Amino acid sequence: SSGINAEWPLRPGDKKKHFDIALVSPQARGLSDGRTFVMVKMLDLVQGNYWMWDRNKFINRKYKMEEMYQNMIDGHDWNVSAEIDPFYEDIHSHVLIGQSQIHLKCLAYQIGFEESIIITDYEARERGFLQIEIQPLKCDGTPIGDDDEEYFVEDPEELIGKTLTYQFKILGAKGLPAKISEHVYCEFRLYLDDTTKKTEEVSSKNPDWNWSTIFSHTPVTKQLLTYLNDEPLIVEVWGKQRVEGKKSAEQLTTKQLKSLNEKRKKYRLRLCVDTTA
């Protein structure tokens, strides 16, 4: 089945959760290549919030759900503490909004750029735009400008054995989902760097980070040039979800909430088709 409802026949404590299969590409996991993973998306039908579980986590939780249900049949209390509730997820945990792929080929020619790059989620849906600026630097740390033609190279291999230094800026993001716009931050890992770079957290659907760092590669190698030419840099955007559930939704069952959710999906799809026609 493509979906699993967290609603048991006796329903003493309807959890109002829905589970769907999600196919997550390596790029959506912050990798440049690899296998597509099968994950499970758990949706809170009241709040509209969701969490992604890997296969092992889902199987572990599923066994606990079955044990919990059997315990209820045997007369035990269905309502348990969050620490042992297999349906529980911390609403204050960060979730992945999406990721941007930044192509660094221009650096192999000592040319900088400033762009607004699309942020996509695991379903390849647009989730906003990330504003990036990359500026190659001279040996004294000043920017290489348009008039500094002596620093530009026609063949990237001219850089082999030399030093490549540049400033990397994450200026901000625009148009993030309002639902996931609390404590938003970016993180990434460049080339062979052992440490993950991370911006500060900003609560906004249009966060301004104005974050920057300087990278320096000494000496430039053939391996580095291959990376710059062929491997996109993956920048992940994370945020916390808002709690916006309606009290009226709490009075509905999982089945009723799922039906309402499906109607909303069809309406949004129809609206999208109408606006693009």
C-alpha cells in the first residue's frame, strides 16, 4: 500500500498520522551520486507537519506500534509517554526544506559570480531560491575584478601547482515555505573538507544571513579541477516547522482528516493546472 493510516479498529486514542513511501535521490540527501533511497514520510494530519524516516527507523517503529496495539488489546493504556510512543516526533526538530546545487566551474577560470539558485525538495518541487556569491581573491586577499585580466586563465590546468583562493558567501534565501520558516539555516561540505560549514539560524521565509568564509587550495591539483568542473556543491537548507493546527481538526478521525487532505491536494493540483494553462 502507498499509505498507512495510524488509526486502529478500536481507536481509543487515534494518533492522526499518515505514512507514505518517499523515493529520495542522492542529490536530495546532499550527495552528488549514489543510490535512490526508499524512505517513509510521516505526516501529522492535524498540524500538517511531516518527518522523514529511513527504512530501519520505520521498521523499528512499526514493530513498536504493533506491540503497543497488542498491549492495548490486552488491557493496557494506549496513551503512553513521548519517550516510548512510536508515533512521536519532536515538533521542534529541524527538517530538510531542500537543497541547491551550485556549479563551481567558473572558479577553474578564476571568475566569480552572484546568482539566485533554486532550492528543491526530494520531490524536485521548488521551495525557494538561495542567493550565492563567489569571489576569487588575489594573493593579498583583495577581489579579482573584471579589469584584472592577468589573473584569468584560458585553460584551468594553468592553475595546477598554484594557489586558488576565493570568498564564498551565502547572502540569503527568498520564498521559503512559510510552514517551515523557523530557525532556518544552511549547511554544506566543500570538496575534501572534513568540517561542515553552517550559517546562523534565522526565523523568516526570506532569511538574510550575509554569511561568508574564505577557502584556499594550495596547491591546485588535477583532482581539484575535476571536482570544480564536474561536481556540484550541495547546499542544504534546514528549518523548523510551525505549529498551526486547527482545533476543529482535532475532533476528526484519521480517516476523515486523510479524506480532507486528499481533497486539498486535488484542489491545489487543479489550481496549478488552471494557472499554467
